[in-house]
Amino acid sequence: MKNNNQNAIEFLTNLSGQPIPEALGKLSSEDVEEVTEYISNIVEQEDAAYAKLFESLAMMMKYVPNFILHQIIPRYVEPAIAAKITRNLNTKQIVGVASGLSVEYISEASIHMEDKVAAAVLDGLKRKLASQVIEHTIKNHPVYALDILLHSHDRFKKEAKEHFKGFEIDPGTLSATRLETFKAVCVF
């Protein structure tokens, strides 16, 4: 039962990117699991409702030249929406579009992407741009940066170590996976 409760708490922590509220910590294991299942169902319903829209947008993007997308996307597409669209694109297509976007935009979109996809996109970007994205993500979203770094190449982890120096993260607030990545990157 303890393991299920821990999984539920880790799911909620990963979903929100924040430690769970104190009130949830006071609930019984059964209640935490029930709340987690309820939230999971809501998220799945929302994702399913928009899946066809994101698929259609991705299909249209395939036929629009990247230099046009570089101008349109930052103006009219929020980074979180762009990240959902990437589910229907391959890494090469994502990198082609991302390479013409600002560091801030790529960073914001990457925290909403699947972690493996975000890591693959980083790997596909030119080294200087990838370095700037890593730095921006660590400074503005350190917990999500850990999720991406888990799937990244060692060169990004070495670089991330420099950006995490002097950065305060309470290891007690991290999920088991994030703590493992944090230890690997920052070497306590």
C-alpha cells in the first residue's frame, strides 16, 4: 500500500511540478490514490478532447515552410500548445521549427513536451542554442530540467552541472526519479 501511495504522490508531483499540498499529505493512502485517479481521468479526458486538433495542426505544419513557422508560432501559439503539437511530429521536424525560435520559447515548450522528446530536440539543436536552452530551463524551471536531463546525453548533464552550481533545490521536495537525476548531475 505504501508503494502505491508513493507512486500516487510522485504522479501528482510530476504532474504539477511542485510538492504536493500539505493537506494531501494528511490524507489516507486510499484517499490519495482516489484523488490521483480522479485527476488522471480529468487529464486524459482533456488530452483526448484536443488530440484531433493537435494532430490536424501538426499535419498543416508539415506543409508550411519553417521560415514562415518561425514567424507565426511565437505570435499565435502558446509554448504549451506547441508542445502538444509535437506529439504528432518527428524529431527532425520539431528541430527544424525549434531552431528558428527564441531560447525562451523553446525552453517553455520543452517543459510541456514528453521528456524523451525534449531531450532529443536538445540533441538536435546546434550546440550554442541547446546550451542556452538548458541554462534558461534550469534557471526558470529547475525541476522540469531534471526530467529532461534524465534522458539527455552526458554532455548536457555536464553542462547542466555548471548551471546548477549554487542553485538551491530542496532534495526532500523531489520525486525519487528527480532526486536520482539531481544527484547524478550535481554530485552531492
